[in-house]
Amino acid sequence: MAQIKKAPLAGVLEIFPRVFEDQRGYFFESYRADWLQSEGVNHGWVQDNQSFSQKGTVRGLHFQRGEFAQAKLVRVIQGKVLDVIIDLRKGSATFGEKYSAILDADRNNLMYVPTGFAHGFSVLEDSIFAYKCSNYYNRESEGGIHWNDPALKIDWQINEPIISEKDAIWPTLEEFKASEGGL
């Protein structure tokens, strides 16, 4: 069985699978539905995504709105990233708070991110990032929070980040709260 660590933000989990190593290499179960079911999480995952990013890239902070809201199960297949989430759930006691964890291919750890969170990551080593989604991506439902919002004080652990044009223009958390109030 995997070791499951509950994060300080309700519903967020970090999962450490059991890895079996010998002279041939290693084996581990990278996903089992019963890991999440033991924590009351039941998703019929509908989409798997994978990206490659070079060291120094920051992606996010992204979310999907309304009927297209997505829970995610994220991991790194190769490399290392700083994975960051922001609680955007309306009425949440931790609204606007952040949580981060290093996802590392050498540790094979995963993070479960419930719906209602913005998600992003910075690439500490060239990385292949993979994640399961509980809902399909819908362009019209996409949103984001500015990656470098001073109020969030996120230390991305990158000196000169590589950012997409889209990620450079998302609203701040305060602007998001004023216009939408939450997810």
C-alpha cells in the first residue's frame, strides 16, 4: 500500500507509492483507485495529460470553471518540479491559501488536487509531467491566477522563469475574488 499524507488544505493528498528495487531496476504501482477511495475520493478519470518542460519553466496557475471543473492526480515521470496549488473554493476556510510539494521522479510521489484549486508548477530539472483529470478540458472554462501575484508570495525556486504569454496576463487573486468570488 502507498503512504498517503494529508496536506493542510482539506482534500489535498500527497501519495508515496511503494517502490520495489533490485538488480534489474525498479517496479511500482503508479496509480490505484483504492488509494484514493480509502480517503473518500472516487473519480472516473477521463483524461490523461503529459508535458515536457525545460528547467526554469513555470506553468500555471490554471483551473477549470463550473461543469468542467477538474480534480487532478499529478506526478513527474522524469525530473523534478515544485508543484503549487491555491485554494479557490467558495466558502473554504483556507480560501486563497497555497500549498506546495516537490514532485520528484526519484521519489515517484504524486499529489491529488481536488476541484476548486488553481494548479501550477516550476521545473527544477528538465521534466516530463503527467496527470489524470476527472473532467475534460474546455477552453471556454479555463481560468488562472497570475503566477507571480505578490500577495501569494510563492517562491518558485527559479531565478529567471520561462512563462507563456497566457500565464503572464492572468488576474491576481484579489482581482479574481472581485470578479468571480471563487470556484
